[in-house]
Amino acid sequence: MITDFITIELTLPGSVRELHQSIEQQLRTFGEPLRWAITRVNSQTVEVEAVVTRE
């Protein structure tokens, strides 16, 4: 099992529910998310730092 620290940037959606779903979906392309946090927000994007595992 490999553990990676990643940073992604996403377009800010219209609702919190959409944001959560979008973050989870994007993180799963890198592996299984262990934890994630929103680290930066501006008027159009959010930055997320996460720890993911993969085989």
C-alpha cells in the first residue's frame, strides 16, 4: 500500500453538497482518501490537500 499527499484545485460549485461530492470524486481518481481539508478558497476555486492510499 502506498500513501500519497496530494493537492487539487476545483471550481467552486453552487452548493456545499456539490462541493463535497466533487472533492470526493476527484480524490478517488488518485486512490482511497484517508483525510482531506480545504486549504484555500477564492471567488472561483477551492484548493484541497489530501492523503490518499493506493495499491
